[in-house]
Amino acid sequence: MNFYPIFLREMLIFKRRLLRIGYLFSTMVTPLLYLVAFGLGLGRGISIEGVSYLAFVVPGICAMSSMTNSYSWIATTIAVGRLHFKTFDEFQVSPVTATDIMLGEVLSGVVRGLFASSLILVAGAIFGAGFPKSPVFFPVWLLNCLIFASFGVIAGFRAKSHEDTATFSNFFIMPMAFFCGTFFPVDRLPYFIKAVLYFLPLTHASKALRASFLGQGVEIISLGIMLAVFVVCFYWGVITIRRSNR
């Protein structure tokens, strides 16, 4: 349970942030803009794969929001704390292992990702998209947060400056947000682009979340790929922390 103090520290910081109205709005403003612009604006009267565009896009935006919020907070907090406030120097002299640090930080990222994307689900239900029809939605949702919180830890510990986390986001997180099945089916893209996208975890998260949201069957291969990516990223994060402590 050595990871718990690390997790609790992050949750206390998160609790203080939630008391600020500006933080709450900043968390959900971008996904809500996408939801209103695409789901209620451009997508009004349009159906994709036999369902309304609003019902199609809500799980995609949920996947995107859980990705960005799980990643961005953790990556930025770790980079700033490590480089400027020397927070992780204290961890090095405490009886915690690299696995403890990784687990505590990842779980805190998961909480933030679930919180932010749950607001999108509620907003989608208010606009008429409804709620997930299959309970499989929730473990897939959790797994997506675990993957990108792990990415956030890796980026935070590998960053040489605060700008490095933004660079990683611009070249990796942002393209996934738009091209991995969030707003339109991946199958509509050219074959060579589609082949690349199927190696990215958000493609499978969007696909699995959408299928479970609509009450359809979720492909086992998507779950397997997501689980494999999480295991690799978690282990990679532990190694990265160990090397940074030397």
C-alpha cells in the first residue's frame, strides 16, 4: 500500500482544483464544444452505421476526453514537479518503489479521466444520446484511462522541460483525438492511414466504447490490444522511473 500516499496527495490537489469553478469549466469546455458543434450542429439529421450521429459521436468524445485528461494532468504535474519543485527527490529518499510511484500516479490520472469524461456522458444523455446499453462500456472506459495515464507518467519522467510534454501531446495525443474513430469511422480513411491507426490504442477504445454504448458486441481483439498496450506502457513507466532515480 505504499502507493496510497502518492495517490492521496494527488487526490488532495485534485480536490482543491475542483473547488475552483474555472477548473471545472476548463475540463469540459473543449469536449462540450465538440459535442455541440458536431453532434448537434453538423451531425443533426445525419445517421452513421444505422444510428444517429449524436449517439455515434458521444462515445468517441468520451474516449477522447478520458484520453486527454488522463494524460495531460499527469504528464504536466510530473514534469513540473520533477524539474522545478523537485517533488520526486523526496520520493527517492522515502520507502517507495518505482512501481509504487507508477501505480499512485496512474490511479490519480484515471480518476481525473473518468471524472472529465463522465461529464460528457451526462451531457450526451441530456442532449438525447442516452446512456451506455452494455456494462462492458465501463471496464473499457477504465482501461482507456489506465493506458493514457501510463503514457502521461512516461512523458512526465522523460521530459527535459515543461514544453516537452506539450510537444508529445501535439504530435501524438492530438492526432489520435481526431483520426482514431472519434468523429467518423476509421474505415472511411485511405488504406495506408487506416493500417497505421489500427496500431493506436484510441482506435480500439473508440470502437469498443461505441459498440458497448450502442449495446452491440465488442470485438475481443480490441480489448486484447488495449490490455497489451496498458501492460507494456505500465512496465515501460516503471523502468523509466527507475532510471530517473539513478
